[in-house]
Amino acid sequence: MAGFQLEGATSWSVRNARLLGSAAGIAYSSPEVCQQWARNHGFSDFAFLSVADTQAFVARNPEILLVAFRGTEPNQAADWLTDAKCRHLPWDHPKGRVHEGFYQSLKSVWPASGAAGSLPKLLADRGNRKVWITGHSLGGALAEVCAAQAFFVAKVPVEGVYTFGQPRVGDSEFATEVNQKLGSRIFHVINDRDIVPRVPLFGMRFRHYGRRVFFTHDGKREEGSSAIESFKGALNLARLAWDLDLVDASVRHEARLLVTSFLSDLFHTGASQEKLDRLLHDLEQAILERSKALLRAGTEKVTDHSMQDSYLPLFAQG
């Protein structure tokens, strides 16, 4: 029987990514398959949570309490980008606002009463176990919001968070609050052309935070330090769409013309915040329109987004 032993939470670990990525991937399966996976990895206690469209499992061994959230059903993915779902919502902490759709999904398995078998009750009964949280796609967004809810609201220490292909979840104030306390323990992994981490848009006042681990097209890893996403970082993430198949040929051509003109203008007149804002806005709008079309087709159509085919192979060695 294989064990589930994780390494230190404040530095990147291929082993952690492989094991937690495996949990995030198996979370798409039936409760029976998830429970068998947990047994195979040495977890004696298991609970499967399913309320409305939110699913997760909680597994415990003597040292670890693992929470793994299921990702998005393909026909629901485009909901991330609707105006109603992208509103900024207050949460159970006075600082910052979060993505309404993601927070409501978490709250469906986080009842205020903390009833037996609920996620807050399972976390409260952790004993001396270290809490690790993971998820892919929407599951990654729920993992991030869960970590914040656990730490700031339930006062549960969070050992580490690994997410894969995760969309942005909160505004700048939320990102600052979480990053100050947990940023060094949060790793959000982005695989090359995966469009999901590029939405909701930076220009819509959503921010990544924690430690970005980016894998290039040839599998090279680029790791950043714990930080709140900056304008420059968002611009670079949007820029990576230009030559890739995140957008179709006509949009790529328009983006190249836009950037060429913009850079020429900068060279002669210098940068201004207004020009930078315009560039990011136009690039993000191109990405937004293509994102909606791709997500409506189903997340399996999004290049480099699959947990099994795109993310897990990155950690197969090492």
C-alpha cells in the first residue's frame, strides 16, 4: 500500500505536485473510485461531499488531512465569465471580495452550522493533522477560497495549497490579505497555453497571488516568489496568448498589430499608464471572447488544460 507523504510546504516540490495533482485528478471520479484511491494511498478515513454542483473529498491519515475539490463540468465552465457570476462578493472576513460563483460553490459545502460530516466540522476535528488543499480548474478556485475560509474564518492552520489550471478568485484586497499569511504556501501551477488561469480578467479586478509555477511549451519550469499579481505579470500572461492557440488566427493577427503599434508608440513617446491600460484591456478582451467560445465547447477543448493529459505528465519524473 503506497503512502502519502508530502514534503515541506514553503518550497516547490515535484513530489507534492505529483501526489496532490493525483488527488485533484481523481476528484473527478465517483465517490467509490475516490475512496479506493484514498485507501491505496494509505488514508484510513474518507468522506465525500456533494452539494448541488460542488463535490470534494476529505481523506485523513495519522499526519495529513487532505481536501481535494472536483473541477468543472464542461458545460458549466462558461458560467465563470458571465456578468452575474463574475461579481465581487463580500465573504466571511472583512477584507476583500471574492468571485461570487466560486464563493457560493464553496459555501454549499460550508454550512454555517458546522454540522457533523460538513467540511468545517471535518477541519475542526483534524487533531494534529496538517491540512493540505488541492484542486484543478474550478476545483483549484474552490481550493483557494477554502484555504482562505479555513484560515481566516475557522482559524484552521493551512499547511499547503497546490492548484492546477486555476482561474483568478478575488480582488486585490483579498489577494493581499491571503498572500500576507499564506502566500509562501500556495502554489498555482499554469501549463503553457491553458486559458483558464487567464480568466476572469485582471482588468475585471481579479488577481492571482501566492507562488506562480509556469511550465513553458517545452516543459521548462519558471517559478516565482510569493506575490500578488502585478500589472506586468498580468500583461505577460496575456501576451503569452499571441503566438499560441488560445486565440484564432484573426485575433492573433490583430493582437500582433496592436502590440507592434503600441511598442512603436512607446519608443517614440514613452509609456503612460493610460497606454498600458489600453494595451492590457484590448488584449484581455480578445482573450475573453475566445475564452467564452472555448469554454462553451467544453473544457476538454481547451489546450493544455486537461489534468490527466497536460498537468500530471509534468510531474511524472522527479
